[in-house]
Amino acid sequence: MGTGIRAEVRVEPGATCLVARTAARTGTQSRAVRKSVNADAPDRSTVEFMLEGNDCAVDAGADLPDGVDPVFDYGDTTVYRYTSDGTDRCPCDCIETYDCPIADRYVRDGSVFLTFHAPDVGTLQDLVADLRETFPAVDVQRLLRSEGGRDDHDFVFVDRGALTARQREALRSAHELGYFDHPKRANAGDVAEAMGISRPTFSEHLAAAQSKVLDALLAESATNG
């Protein structure tokens, strides 16, 4: 069995994602995003997506972004389509440049939620770093890692949504500064200073975050046997 990682990320794409912009303008949610590539022009692709609860958009002529057109009305769901020439950089394109096809995607409250499989931790870290350099806000929602070579197919699931923003920041900062390295490259005071908080406050956030992560891991271990 493979040793990859299934990840779900939430991205605030700003103005670059036409699917998110259309959902925001029509006040709806989007699912079932599909893309087809033009064989004669590989840089061009046609993107088709569905907005739920938008039963009057086709007839009323909703205020759609330029280039987005309604193509079919199911009554409570409308299908839209646009053509991309590769210049409208979207989170999906960013992820797929790492040879990670999108397994699932949807838009809710202006954010794009994307699920994909990364082959290893290094690829996942580079991919997320690229997303954060390109888009206003990126948050890893869930990670599911398969442990290869194990007969019981042990899966480890971590829901980052259980952590507060400060707890995630404490974990991220501690990891990036080498707090968990052996030997340590940074102590609690170094990380706290980088975060702009006191050492006791950092320690409190880190302890709470580690406790939640360990609870999830141990719960998964108990469930799997």
C-alpha cells in the first residue's frame, strides 16, 4: 500500500478563481467542478461547474463574472461554463502542477475546499507553501496518512479544524523554527518571541495543540486496533 497523504485545504482565492467569484456573486455553493483540455491548444481548457440553490440565474441573467455563462438549468441547480487560457491562476491549477489531481472540490462562503493526494510530506509542504505565496489565505483542514507496509492498513486522521488559529500558529512556528528538532534549533522563548507573545502563552497554546493532536492519533490507534 502507498504511503501518501490525503489532504483537504481551504483556500481564499481572491479574484483569481472564477468559480468562487461566481458563487459569491450569486450567493450559492458550488460542487461538481469539471475541466476538459483543448487537444489543439493545451494551454486552453473549459471549466464547468454547478451552483446549488440558484434556480433563477439563467432566466434573470445574474451578475456573473466576465466569461462565465450559464449553460443548463436543472431548476434548483444551474450549470455554468467558462474557458481558461491559463492566466486565471486558481488553487486547482497550483495543486495540479505538483502532479496531484484534485479528488474533490467545492466552494462555500467564498472559500475553495480542495481534496487531493500528495505522494509524501515534502511534496505536501512545498505545495502548501506555494499556495500560501499565491493566495490571500490557506488553511489545511484535514490530513489522512496511510502507513505503507502494514497488514492492518493503519490510517492516521488529524482534523486541524479542532485546533484554534493560535494553536495552529504555535505548532507551525515551533516546527518551522526547529523547536521539535534533535538537538533543538529553538527553545520556547525563541518561538514565543517570533510569535510576539509571552513564553507562558506560547507554552499554553502548544500544550493544548499537542494534546488535541495526540488525542486524535490515540483515538485512531484504539479504533484500528
